Amino acid sequence: MEGWNLVRLSTKTVLTKLSTNNCSIHFTSALHFHHVSQPNIAPATGEPNNHYPISYTYLFQACNDIKQLRQIHAHLLTLGLNQDICLLPKLVSKYTIYGNMDDARLLFDKTTKPNIFLWTAIISGCIRNGLCEQALALYRQMQEQGIEPDSFIFSSVVKACADLSVLNEGIDVHDDIVRLGFESDIVVSTALVAMYAKCGVLELAREVFDKMSKRNLVSWSAMIAGYSQKGYAREALKLFNGMRMQGFEPDLVIMVLHVSCLTKCVKVTRDCGMP
């Protein structure tokens, strides 16, 4: 077992060196080295090599284009690992990153029982490529199959609702979030704030925001942007000051919003004839 771990370590080192040179020749060399250095059967025991799929992670990380991804996919097919529960989500996710939703969806649809990681990969991929309606349809399909969403899926689906400005769908997803106990997740709550603000329901956005036990800069930015974009400059400025009082330093996005709100307040004051 100790010797096998040394093989893993040396393979990781060589793969990292070869594949991070951002060169197709080096990548091909890394892929070939990976193939010959780790047989699918562990020679000491005759059992399947469970470390084999793990080592592909380094190749996925080093993959720089669709051509290299297809090389990895071809190797997986050759070795019968194309349906591996650890590798398939990475493969689908990579295809979506390169905008190839056809192959990503084909791989997903061929899987009889997708796990939560595969659902996350395909739903996030749809949103990444502007296919928000498909993402919501997949979300409903996932629920019909008895798969419970996690925080990654919830934050992605809420973003899809925001991009489509479908308030009713967003409220339904919010109900699911509360039912499954994810309302305290900072990423999910921030997505809800942004979704309600984009849909123009600032009361609900503020309600979610006020209930958050912890907030980050993105949370503050989402609420401030909601007020600013809907013309509530004074409310946005009050929130900006509150953010500063809690020790958060504004980034460039929030500073731009701040200047915009100040400009609007000055204009309103002048229009009302106030000094």
C-alpha cells in the first residue's frame, strides 16, 4: 500500500509538471504518462485501482481547450471510466465551461441515476450558457426523482430565476430552501436577496437580508444595488453607511453605486429648491 501511495505521489508530480506548461504537446505527454503509469488493475492485489479516477483530477485541472477535453474523454471511454461517478460530473462540467452543451447534455441523459454532483454540473452549466429555462426544468426533474438539492444547486437555481425575472418560480424555490433548512446559508441567502431585488420586490429582498445572521461584501452589494437600481438612493446610502460601520470596506462595484446614489440625492435636492 505504501508503494502504491508513492506511485500516486510521483504521478501527481509528473502530471502537474507536464500539464501546467499550457502547451498541447505537454498535455498529450501528460495524458500518455498517466495512461502507462497507472494501470486500471492494481498489480499487488488484482483489485480495481480506486486511485485511478482520482489522478484524472490533475488532467481536468490542466485541460485548456475542448480538444484536450476530448482526449481525456477518449481515454475514459477506452478504459470504461466514462460513467465513473467521480469523473462524469467533472467531464460534464468541463464541456459546459467550453460551451458544448450538446455533449454535456448527452452524457447526462445517458446516466440512469445521476448523483447530486452530476445534477449540479448540468444545472450550473445550463445557467453558465444562458439556458436558464432548461436549468429550472432540470431542477423540477431532479425533485421528481427524489433528489434533494444542496446549497450549490439552490444558489444556481435562484440565479436562474433572477436572470429570467420569474418571481413566482423564485418564491417556490425559496419555499424549498426554507423547507430543507438552507435559509441560513450565506451564499443561498445572498442569491435570494439579488433575485428579489432584480424582480423589483425590495421588501422581500430586505426581509431576507435582515434575517441573515452573517453577511459578506456580496450580500451588502446585492441589497445596495437593489435600492440603487430602483431609484431608492437614500436607502442605498443608509445601507452603505451601515456596511462601513460593521467593518466592511467597499469594493469598486459598491463605490460606483455609492457615487451614483450621491449624485441622485444631490439632483433631487436641487430639483426641490433646497440649498
